[in-house]
Amino acid sequence: MKKLVVISAVWCPSCLVMSKYLKKIKENFNIEIEKLDYDFDEEEVKKYNVDKKLPALILLEDEKEIKRITGEKDYNEIEEFIKED
């Protein structure tokens, strides 16, 4: 099963904007979404080798990274990112 790891931070305005799109993604796709905070989940975030360009969306399949995107995206861009393989 696919899983979307979302790494964001409270100080990131783009992360706030995208949170509403992620709710819609979860409703429209059979995908698990795991949210990590850049500052509070440091150990988990380190595993994904993410810099401060947030949000970072990392698509996993069987716990292996398939691809990632960073920065503010609109709903359609996130949807395409999840659909294309």
C-alpha cells in the first residue's frame, strides 16, 4: 500500500495552505498520510534527509521511497504526484 509522508512545520505558511488539500487527498485516494513536524519529530525527519524547504511530500510503497516533491503545491499538483508512477 502507498503511504504519503508529509513533513511540515508550524512556521511554514505553505504547509498551512496545503493542509486543506491533504484532507481532500485523503478523502479521494486510498492512501495513508503520515504527518511529521520538522522541529518536533526530528529523529523521524532525519530518516528522510529533508532540508528546510517545506513542505516535503514523500511517497512510499512498501516503506520504500518512490518519489518526493517539496514546496507549496496546489491540489491538482498533489493529485498528479500521487497518481503518476
